[in-house]
Amino acid sequence: MSEERRERRSYLIGTLLSILLTAIAFATIPLDLPRGGTMLLIGISAVLQVIVQLRFFLHIDLSRQKREDLQLILFSLLLLGIMAGGTIWILTNLSQRMM
Amino acid sequence: MSQNLHPGLNLGASHGDAHQQSELSVFGFWVFLMSDLITFGVLFATYAASSTPIAMAGGPGPAALFDLTSTGMQTAFLLASSLTCGMASLALKYREGPRRIALWLAVTALLGAGFLALELRDFADMIAKGATPMRSGWLSSLYALVGLHGLHITAGLVWIVVLLLLIWRRGVTDLIKTRLLIFALYWHFLDLVWIGIFSVVFLRGLA
């Protein structure tokens, strides 16, 4: 298969998988599952869809990256993890203590 | 298989200088995207910390304000626009001509405008129900997060118009090739952020 057809197909596959994962996430609301299960399904399909779009739309493929690009992305994710994770951790803890 | 110089769709060796020159600009744009990601991430954290009954301050909550159908349609518009944006990138890479590139870009802009129209209608409905940003801490963080994404989409629409004017006036020059690559990264990135927004804000709010 030529590179052109392969790349065109990659966008279509990415879109189809995204539609599927979005449909799963949205279907949890009318299905009225237990709250824990709903959260888990929404979370898993969101993470999977982010990976799908990174792979098929943004062409992030770890094996072919130049090193500094990969380091940039990983370092940003580390900073984000510390700031966002830390904020949520500290504030939910505070909220529980103030109940 | 041509060698990839940067993350994202590469023009490929057949584009010669434009392929080489785009390396630095695209890397620089990734630095911007990652700092933008941190801005969004911190707003997500603020939102998550504010979506408690205390932070809703007795005001209207998610069940009274969110409309699943509208959120679904916005998601569909944005996902479709991501696909058409990818088609514009491929039209550029495989030299299908400026008309084809411009056509896909215009479709992307129309879908983006459809998304924005629905989002603004939802905001107007919420405000009509008394859910202004000033009503509660939860609503402040909601408008900050969803509104910032909406502003990014608005900026993207202006960007498409500028790109279309440049293609019309100057044709597909090397400089414009690099700008199209960068725009595609920006637009796909906004779709990524939207996955977070519909999951964390709308679906989690209605669950």
C-alpha cells in the first residue's frame, strides 16, 4: 500500500475509533449504571480516545520520535501531573477535613 | 518511507526545503502546545476541586444545566472537523493543489463555527437559568475552562481565514506549508482538550 493511502486510512481509522469511544462514553449516561462503573467507563474511554487521537491524528509514534521532542512531551506531562494531581489531592483532602 | 523530522504529519523529503525548514517551527509550536496543555490542565484541576456541593453554593448544578444532546453534537462537529483538517494536511502533502487544500480548510472552519454556535447557545441557556459565572465557585471554574477552549476555537477560526487569504494571494509557498502543518497540530490538540472537557465536565456532571 502506498504511503498516501496508508496515511489517509490512518485518519479514517482514528475517526472511527474516536466515534466508537465517544459513543461508549455517552451511552453510560442513559444506561444509568452504578456511579462507580459509569465513572470508570468514562475515564477509560477518555484515556483510550486521547491515545487514539495522539496516534492517528497527531502521529505521535514513540519509536520514530526525535529525542528532544519526546523529552518535551514527557516533561510537560510530569509538570502537569505534579500540578494537577497535587491540586486535586490537597484540595479534596482539605474538603474532607472541613466536613 | 521518508524520514520524520518532527512529531505530527511530516511533509516528506519530496517537499525539499519546506520539509527541512518546518522542523524548527514545528518544534517551537510543540513547546507552545505543551505550555497550553499545562494551562488547560491546571484549569481542569481547579474545576475538579470546585465540583463539590459546597462550591456550588446552593446554585444550579450540572443536572439542571447540562444538555447531553448538545454536548454530543458539539463533540461530533469537532471530531468531524479534525478529520477534515487531516484531509487538508494530506491534500498539502500529496500536492492536490491549493483549491483542494482551501476547500478542506473551509469545511473545517464551518464545522468549527457550528461547534462554537452550539456552545454559545448553551452558555446563553445557562445564563438564562441564572447560572452566570458569578453565581458559584463551580460555575466560575466551569466558564473559565470551557470558555478558554471556546476562545481557542475562535482563534482557530480567525487563523483559518488568514490561511485562506494567504493561499489565495500567494499560493502554497514553503512558508504557508509550514503554517498549515502548525495549524493542523493546533486543531487536533483542541479536539484532545475537548475529550477531557466532555468527559470531566459534562459526562461526569450528569453521571
